[in-house]
Amino acid sequence: MSKQFSSQELEEIIRRYRPVVGFSVKKALGPNYPDWEDVVQDVLTQVITKLQTGEFRGECSLGTFIYTITKRRIVDCIRQKSKVKVEMTEVATSASGPEESLMKKERAELVSRALFKLKPKFREILYLYYYKELSREEVAARLGLSERQVSERLYYAQKVLSKVLRRFFPEKNSNFSSERRLKE
Amino acid sequence: MKRWARRIPMSKCRFEELIDGYLLNKLDSEEAERFEEHFFNCSRCFSRLQEREALIQAIKAQGPALVQGIEPSRPKVLSWAEDVWTKLALRPWILAPAAAALFLVVVLIFQPFTKEKMPTFVLNGDNVIRGQAVSLISPIIDVSTPPLFFEWKKQGENIEYKISVYNSQLLWTATTRETRIQIPEEIRQKMVPGERYSWQVKAYAANGVLIAVSSRVQFMIKPQQ
């Protein structure tokens, strides 16, 4: 049985899923893809239309429903991308708003300050694991440590840096009002 | 409750382990798709994913500058101690049981010093001392013939033992560094069947301080049939 969504519920769904869809699109198409924001908008428009026309019948989760639409749109984009590859590489950065880039800049500064506050033994692991993209086994062999030590140091560093980053990425509670009402 | 309306658990999600692999493109396509579908449903994982992406971006931006001037080798002991500290910092809840265990160890170590465990001994009738016990080995029960040897347990290194054998009064006394002594024949001759004897060993440290005493053990030379 399908459910009619009020405009307020739809707004909340869009507010919640815009960053998720955006992340997924950027990851799949690359941050330099010129029209990634249009792709996101396109996905969200499709979501709203399908919700309004009752295509979502609760057979899967709302997240999975939106994921499927996003995935399909990304596949279309990748097909098109291969046709117009040359033009796209010309365009450098995406057009994010000044407020967003300011926040990104502040975030980057805070993280790099926190990174340099870490002891060298943590920094070298972060460097080898994330920059050099070595596996934990390879990092362990390189530094003469056990894999467990590498994992523990990595986890510790992630935990410390996560404290700096968390406020930029607050966890959105899943029990937002529209979902709560939809449970009935 | 419908699937899409379920609450997200507060405990660590098992998908969190896939975040690094996903961002570093180390997952196979099936795993990556499964994880993508998951973070569309789990706001906690999505939040962690964004955090980790920002972290990786910062690390990539710094590049080798991150490890400039780092000495590659450090003393092993220091590194071990630091790892213990890291473990504790990761699991602060361990601190409570660890502190309790440490307290218990301290108590157990110092307990022997807090209790007056040392037995008391009567030396010469009214002279009472408190000290460690020397364990006597033989003779400690009645014997059929006068003993040839007196033997006791070792008390430590560089110890001088003083043995005293009594009947109604002191019969014989001698010192040795061994834990066994042969009784001189002329004294042995004096020991007669049917009589009760007692003996005691005192242990002295190199500086002449009395450190241990045995209890005074009685034995009888059984009367000959």
C-alpha cells in the first residue's frame, strides 16, 4: 500500500538525503565532474515525483529506494561521460557556494592542526595508510610493528581527529518527524 | 515497524569497518554497492564516512610534510610503554578494573609486611624473640640409638647456624655453616636410652645478628629392650 507524503515530509526527506545523494554522486563521478550538482538535483526530483505518485510502497527501506534511483542515474551519467569526456576535463572545480568553501577551509585548517599535534608514530601510520594507501599488513612490515599495533594506532588517531571533525558532520537522527509518522 | 522506519543503533555498526576500503577504492564492486546502500540507510555510517573523507583529504593535502623530520627508529621499551598508553586511551573503561587489579597487587605485595607473621621463640627460658623459623629435619621423633647427625633446612646464603642440645641443661653447642652437623662421639656417649633430649638451631647473619630460630624439639632415646 502506498502512502501520501505531505510537502513537509518531502522537504524533510530531501533535507536528509541531499548530502547522501551528493556524496554518492561525487564519489562515483569524481569531484571535478562539472554538473554533479545537477545530477543530484535530478535524482531528488525523481525521488519526489516517485513518492508523490505512490511508486514507493515500502517494500524496501526509503534509503534503499533512493539509493536505487541514485545508482541508476549515476550509470546513465557514466555512459554519457564517456561520450563527452574531453569537454568535462576542461572544467576544474565544482561550483560550491562561498559559505561552503569557507567552512571547508576552516575544517581543513583544524584537521591539519590536529594532525600535526599527533605524535610522529601516529602521523607516520596515517601517512602510510591513507597517503601511500598501503594495507595494514604492509604498514606493519614497513614499521616493524604487529598488525594489531598498526590497527590500534590507526584507531587512536582516527578517534582523536574524529573529535575535531564531528561537529562538521553531525549525525542526523533517523527518527525525523516524517518517518515517525510513517511508522503507523 | 516497517524496515525503512527502523531506528539506527547507537553501538558501532559493522559496516564502519568498510569506510576506509570504500574511500580508498579497495572494496570490490559488490562490497562497495552493499556499503553504499547501507549508508543511504544508516546516518551514523554516513556521518563517519564524511568525517573520514575529510580526514583523508587533509592527509592527502599534507602529503610527505606529515612525516618530515620523523626519526624512523625509537627505543623499543618506550614504544612498548606508549602502546600500552594508547591501548588505555582507546579503552578508558579498562582503567577501573586495571586500577582495581593494581590495588590488589599492591595489597598482596605489602600484606606480609603489615602482618606480624613471624613466630615467637623462647631462647633461654625467659628470653623471647620474634623471628623466622628454622625448620628442623632430624631427629624430631623418638630414636632407638643416639643420633649421629643433626639436620635442618637451609635458611639462606652466608648463614652461621648454632646448634644447642639439651638434656636437663645444655649438653652441647656448636656452630657451622652447613645445615647438618655430626655430633662428637664423646657427647654421643653421654646420651643414654630412656632420657629425653631437646635441640634448637639459631641462624645468624654474617654481621652476627640473630635472624632465625627453630622451635625446641624434643626426642627420646628409646629404652633398650
